[in-house]
Amino acid sequence: MRIWHQGLVELAATPGYEEALRRHAAAVCHPETEVVLHGMPAGSFAETSPAEVARHAALTTLLTPTLLAHVLQAEQEGFDAVALAILQWVGLREARTLVDIPVVGYGEAAMHLACQLGHRFAIIAFNPDLLDFVEEQVVLSGLRHRMAPFQVMELDYPTVARGFLDPTPLVRAFEAAAQRALAAGAEVLIPGQMVFAEVLWQNGLHRVGEAPVVDALGACLKTAELLATLQRASGIRPARRGFFGARPPAAALARLLPRAER
């Protein structure tokens, strides 16, 4: 089985990140599953950062055509599933209308796993501007009553990006935010953004007191494995009805997607 992992960062721009992802994928996936890592094209963020781009609805939307093109490429190259390793639903629903292979979102998979581990989960992130976006997605998932208050760590993106070289500030900031989440009623903790979540996992931070810390990347990859297996064995495929299910005409897609990418 082959899974196309798609992140929202330039992998080479974060020292240690790509190798950490390889170790993580090897630890959680079946030995015969190949996870192929992909990030955004070089220069996507130029003098800014993924965290800064994610603060803005318009800029986030402009990333979607690239993600959709990658999902189409994954199916064309024979991948069995796509794992969108992104907290936000950037292109997730749209991608599912384009391909017949499973497309799994990091945030969605993490929330559904959290609901099997406890009654209320809290998402912990370092970018406060994601709050509105993430809360809207929790509501759309029908999980608002399972969500404890969103918590923000007091960190900037450069500190997060250096986390594989110096994890101490990040781990301490997460533990402080986790205590606030637990005091507000959370029972399960979700590290909300991929890079700092990976630093936590690589440093063995899987629990704060009696509260589990969700391995969101693991949830995303294992759900992709599960859905690909069920597709092979049971013929389960995405719904093809309604606005969020119907597959668009190939000719219209060929005309519009390249135009959107420019």
C-alpha cells in the first residue's frame, strides 16, 4: 500500500522535520505500507511562513489549487490513499470530490479518535488566528459539544520551527497550555499543528497526567490505511451525491484548475 502524505509546509525549510516524519510513519504504519512525503513547492511562503499565511482566509484559499493538484496526481500515480496532514480543512472536502481513493484530514481524524478516548477534547495550537476556522470545522463535524475551550501556546513560529533542534521551549509551552485545557474540562489533548505535534511525539510526550495526547499524524495515516483496506476488501468508496460528493466533469476541471493555480 502507498499513502501520499501532503503537508502545508516546505519540508526542507524545517530542519529535522522530514526525517522525523519518516520515523513516525515507520513506527505507526504496517511494514508493507509506504508513506511518501510531500510538502508545498519551494518558494510557496517566500519571506513569510505557513503560520502567517494560515492567519488569512484569502491566502489559505489560494493554497487549495496546489493541494487539489497534488491529490489528483496521487491518484494518477497509483497511490492508495492521501493523508492531508493539515489541522484545517484546506481543500479536504473539495479533494474528496476529485478522486476515488480515500482522502483523510489530520484534524478530522484526530477529533474522531479523541472522541473514542474521552468525552471532551481540547485543541492546543500556537496560532490564535486559527480559532475561528477550527471552531467552524468542529461545528461542521457535529462535535461542538465534545470540544473543550481552544488553548493557545505562547510561542512564535521560529521557535516552533527550531523545535527538533531545541524542543524544551515548545514542550514547556505545551504542558502549560495542557494544564489550562484540563482545568477547563478537557479529558483528551490534540496538538493542533503538525510541526509542533511532531516535536512532541518525537520527544515521547504522549500523556499529560491522566489525559492522553492524541497522535494526530498516526490517526491520519492509520485511517488512510483502514479506508484503503476497506475499499479493496469491501468496495467502500466516497459518496458521489450532493454538492460535497458529486465528482465534477473532467473537462471542466481541466479548464479551471490550471487557471486557479496561476
